[in-house]
Amino acid sequence: MFIETETTPNPATLKFLPGEQVMPVGTREFTSDEEAAASPLAEALFSLGDVTGVFFGRDFVSVTAGEGVDWSQLKPQVISLLLDHFASGAPLLAAGNGIAVPAEGVDEDLGDDPADADIVAQIKDIIETRVRPAVANDGGDIVYRGFREGVVYLQMQGACSGCPSSSATLKQGIEGLLKYYVPEVSEVRAA
């Protein structure tokens, strides 16, 4: 087995591609030791000490290191854990742990107004077909959280969470795209 590694726009995060499916559907993000207990692989990665975030995508694992960590020393340790995990066929998640769980303290959505159903459907379609695939290429994900009074609320995950360029991605990229296709959109904000 060979694990390919890619850099991401977030210098603290590397994207690892094991050459096989990681998540059958959805995504899963871990931002603490406590959350990582839901996955033997995430728990093992956090046990390295320098890992501050783990994100499972369809065919990749993004790992975020703490400030000042030297990836040249951490990367071989991460690859070793990933190789052991995928070669053993061990389960990704512990029994009873779901997929695409929202970050702690973040509601699944902000309770859209039913009168905005057509607008929300257009926004979700654009995010699903145009935005999420591009963001996944960078080792992350973006999740729709709500639409209120012209403002779209989105949550960045994985490599995109905490990335220095994430606010530019939201404002210049996603906001411009949504405003172009959905005139009712006036702004995009992080949820």
C-alpha cells in the first residue's frame, strides 16, 4: 500500500490519500482528544501529541498539526499509523458513532424560513455541485448551516478550518459565486 501526501492551502494541514475509500458517505471531523475517542484511527493520530485536528473525507484524511510543529518529523509517523490502519482493515469509527456530525456547539442548521425554500435549494445545489468538490481537493469540506435575510452561513471543516485563506475563500470565492447565481444572497459568513 502507498499513501500519497498533498499540501493544502493551510500550512498546518497535510492531506493523505490512502488510495481507497475512507468514508463511505459524509465526512467526520475531530478537533480534540475527546472527539477522537469515536475513531480508533483519529485517537491514534491524536496520541502522537502534535496533532490538533483530523478530518475524514471520501478518499482522504487531513491531519492538522499544532503551531510550530515540524512536518518533516511528524509526517512519517502519520503515514505509519495510516498504513497500519488501512492494511489491518480495522474499522474507521467505533461502534455507534455516526457520520457528518456537526462541530460541537453548532446546530445542524439555523432554521431556514420556509418561504425561502426555493432560494435555499439553489444555494445548497451550488454548494454541493461546485463548492464542496473544490474544497475537498484542498483537504476540507464546507457545510451549509443556514440562510437568513440574504446572509448564507457556512462552516469550514478539515484543512479549511483555521486556514489563513479561508476568509478570502468565503468572501471572494463562494460569496461571489452565490451572489452571481442567487441574487437574493447578499453575504456569506462563517457559522
